[in-house]
Amino acid sequence: MSSIATILVVTSSRAVTAFSARSALPRVAARALTTRHMSSGPMPYDEDKMPIYALGVNIGMQISQQTDFKNLLEEDELKILLSGFSDTIKGESTANPMEVLQKYGPAVNQILRERMEGVMDKVKKDGAEYIEGFLDCNEEAEKTDSGLVYYCMKEGDGASPVVEDEVEVHYHGTLTDGTVFDSSVDRGATIKFKLGQVIKGWQEGLAMMKEGGKATLVIPPELAYGDAGSGGAVPPGATLKFEVELFKVNP
């Protein structure tokens, strides 16, 4: 992504409700979206048809960032979901869409709520195990009272920031399975921001660093995005790993 949006403080909670009778689909935002890094392959259509395909990709990304259907539904359930989407878009549904929502919407929301809780519990468990494994493999790593894991990769010799300061950094953020969800390193440009604007794990971790230093931060969900997650990039309850290099502190 082109900003630090994935590490900014969450200002609204992630709703479990998939839809209601008032609003069947999330509103499409006129902005670029963040996805996990994927390898690039051949385009599925000829050049003149790709803009329409891109429209479908945009809608799919918007919906996926609201709810992680890929991990919540079985393969046959996804086919039924896409059938309902296609029938509605084409106006070919044999049932009145509003009647369908009113009758089955509550049941859908209950199913998604239960499944999301199950997925999140597993994500949290995997994160806790990752932290223990990281500490076992890195004797010099320290775990703070808050639960943050800090591992110094290179000691700096300059100033340490406080939350009111602006910092300039490079960072590489991954999930515990190694998936890259955000990286200024990959974009090839450092980034500046006020330390008080980012997640608590960053605030605490960067305050332990000095200019010129580099460290690994393993951040449990309560210091990152908690049960809300961050769109489609960071799952609810996820533990995050960042390699951070602190270049400059500006009071």
C-alpha cells in the first residue's frame, strides 16, 4: 500500500453483520484498496475486456475486506453465495431480494458470527504459539509487561522518540505465516508519521529504539488491531511481526 493505513489506530469496530434488510452490500469506496502481496500472472481477458474485469475485482475486494468469506464458507457455500450475487446483479432472482434478506438475513449473520469467532480463536492461539516460539529461538528478545516482544537487530546511537514526535522509518510487516501485508521496504521509500497516530505496539516498540537502530517487533492483537482486524489485510485477532528501521526522530 502507499501509506501507513495498515498500522494506524483503529477508529471503528469491525461489524460481524453481513447485511440487513436496509443495506445488502457495503458501499464501494472511491479509493485504492490494500491486499496481501500476490504474485502477478497473465491477465484473464483481452485488454479491451479487462476494465470490466477490474470493476468486478474492485467489488470483490470491497466485499472481502468487510468479511473474509473465503475462510468462513465452504467451497459449495461460496458457489451459492456467488449465485445469489449473480442473480441479483442480472435481475434473474426467482425470489424477491428484500423478502430473502428479511427472512434469512438473521440466520446468515448468526452463522457468520459463530464461524468468525471460531476462526479468530484459532488465529489468536496460533499467534500466542508464534510468540513463544520466537522467544525460544531468540534469547536476546524481551517480552514487555504489555505483551510486546522486542528484539534488537541493530543498536542505534541517536534519540529515542516519544508519542508526540514524528519519525521516519522503513518497515516490513508480516503475519505469523509469513504473509506480507504491508512494507515500505517493498515500496522502496521510507515513510514519516506521528508516533501517536499508530497502533500501541508501534508506540511502545519505537520508544525502545534509537535513531539508526533496527528491531523486530512481534505485536499481539491487543496492541495491534484486536478483534477488529484491518480490512482484508490483517485478520481479526492477528499477531503481527514488523522489522522496523528508525532513521530520524523529529520532535
